[in-house]
Amino acid sequence: MTSTTTGGSTLVPASDHDDRQAPRALVLTGPGINCDGELARAFELAGARAEKVLLSTLRREPSMIEGFDLIGLPGGFSYGDDAGAGRIMAQIIRRDLYPAFRDAIARSVPMIAPCNGFQIAVQAGLLPGPLGDSSWSGVAATPVVGLAPNDSGRFEDRWTGVEVPEDHHCVWTRGLEEIDPVARILPSAHGEGRFVASPEILESLEKGGFVALRYAEGENFNGSAGRIAGLCDASGLVIGLMPHPERYTRWTQHPTWTRLATSTQEQAPPGLMMFRNAVAHAARLQS
């Protein structure tokens, strides 16, 4: 697959179609980001047109975001995680791009932030977003949750089972509960993925349906509070999660895919299902 670059952005062509009417997906990239290609490919496989845009380009022209129907904050080690995982890019977004992202959410744009993207989103004030009866404000809120070092004290790279809470309202995770638990796994690779929050905030998240994804019982390898693997905002449009769904869009990526039941493989893999959910949402808004 060949990419073309114009004006600081890269358009990734769809492999089997060239539908100029397909929803446009913005994949933010910059120094240290290394999962932008995978994220763009996942959007493409789900039927969108993905465009990788440098953070520096968006800072100069935040209004570019208005032209996109989906947004992705990729994983990696933004700015080398030198001041903490995701911290530098989060502060840039808080200062220069928060209003543009806030407005995108207001016009119902789905947004996904895997791994380093999740770390960025919580520090930028994009997740969990407004709680209770509050609404998106003109300035980024003070972060109320965090991603701390894993309980093991080291980087962990593994596949883990995940569960979808019954009371969730997340656009991205719809239908995942129907997948066989043997196949409902996602790959993770991080050193700072332990979800932390005060008891009061944790209770608000649980009661409000903000928890979009949990690690399966016995597989909470990083020690996250409430086994929380993924969080969404009140609208259900924005999801941040430590696992990488963009790395599981084909059944052959499952570690033991040859042993999966034929009936299981007739469905979309969990990662692809998540991206299809979001692209379908964006397409409905276009019609």
C-alpha cells in the first residue's frame, strides 16, 4: 500500500475501494508516535478514508479538524514520554487544540485513543469529559483519572481477555459481548497502563456508564482499579483504552487463530468490529 503526502499530512488509500464519499478519519501523529499507520489501516479496513496529520500542522490550523468525521490519537511514545507518558502532547492539545476537539465531539465525531493516546486523552481533559449534569466547557478540565505504572513495575506486552459492561453506552464497543470469550481478547503493550481514580470518581464512572471495557477476571495484569481497560465519555463517542484494537483487525492476528471455531470467524474480529461501529455512526450522520 502506497501513501501520498501533501501539506504535512498523509492520505492512506483504501485497499479495495476509492469512495470519495466515505467518512474521513483524522489520525494525529507527531514525534514518537509509532502506531499511526496501524490506526489508519484499521479505519481504512472499516470503510473510512484515513489521513495522518502532524500535530504541528494542526496547531497552525486547528480548523482542519472540522473537515473530519472520525478522529484517532495513536499509540507510541509521544515526545519520547520524556516528562511522563503522553504528557507533552497532552499539554499541547490542552493549550492549542482543545476547543477544536471539543467542537468535534459536539458535532458527534467518534474519537478513539489507544494506549499512549489514552494517556494523552486523560491528561488533555478529553476523558472522561464532563461528569454528571455538566457539559463541555470552553477550557480543558483538570484531569480526574490517570494511568500509572503497571503493578509489575515493568513494560508488559501480552494478549488479555476483555469484557463489556452491560450498562455501557459506548459507540465503539457495541456488539463485542456477542463474540466468543476465547476470541474476545486484545493485545496490550505498555509500562504505564494502571487505571487510577479516587473512590468518588470511580463510583461516578461506574454509575454513569463511563466504563467501556474491562479486563477479564484474572487478567488485570497492570492492576487497574475496577479492572478498567477502557473509558468513554458521557456521549459514548470518545473511547480511550490501553489495549490496541487496531492490532486485531484480522483473525490471523489472534495468537491461536487456527483453533478458533469457524462460526467465530464468520464475525468480524473485535478490533475491526470497533472501527466498523464508529465508521457506521459517522456514515449515518452524512446521510
